[in-house]
Amino acid sequence: MPSEPRHITAAFVGRPTALRRGPKMIQQLLGDDASIALTRDAILLTTELLTLATVDADRCQLDASFDGHQLHVEVAEIRAATPICRPGATVRGDALQLVNSIPSRWGAKVNGARAAIWFELERDIYESRLTRLDADRGSVPVVDIGRRLVSAPHGVG
């Protein structure tokens, strides 16, 4: 676990830069202090939100912090027109469906031309899932495949 909370902030212009650098920054922020499952979900959600933020906006901002127990990620789009996550807006893609189903908590906020969606993932929840499943299955190794945990074939794990 990190001895002190870590934080990153980055502003991106254009989708290719955001999608190339943003997920790598999240992975570096978490380092070896988070499970593979938490890291994978954090990267997936961050990538989806960066994609959503760059659909109509020229610029977006990524803010994230990790204190060893909780990861907080916020992705904001910045543009002159009304932001995409305004109430009643039609959202393309699966970004908000994923954000609604995976994180411990999430939300959205709009302030002028800045619209942000944030989510939180808790390390203890991921660890308790693995521990509980391992205990339920005795000594059978468990392999994490996406969001499903399955028993590993003999010799794997």
C-alpha cells in the first residue's frame, strides 16, 4: 500500500492522446498496490469516460487519486457548448452503463462548460471477493476473467 496518497492530473487535447496516455497514467498511479482486477476495471472505466469526453469536446481533463484503499477518478470534458452529460442527454456507447455497474460509487457534475463524471473503486471490495471465493472453493485456484471469477483448471493459478 502506498505510504501517502498519490494524485495525478492531466489535460488532453484530442482523443488519440487521451486514450493513449490516460489509461497508462491510471496503471502507474495504482502500481503494484492494487489487484489485477481493480487495475483492469479502472483502466476500462477511464478509457470509456475519456472516449465519451472526447466525442464532442476538444479538451478533457483526467484527475485521479489513490490512497491505498480507494481509487477516485474524474474525467471532465471542457467545451464552449452545453456538456454531454447534461440531464436528459442521450449518451452514445456503453460508458455510463459500465460506470453504473462496476464502481462502488459514481456521479456527475456540471459547472458551466465543464462536465465531469467520476467513479470510485475500493481495494477492499476486490480483495474480499477473491478471498471469499477462494475460501468457498477450498484450495482450488481462482482465475479472474473480466468481471467473472471462475475455478482454474488443474495446473493453472
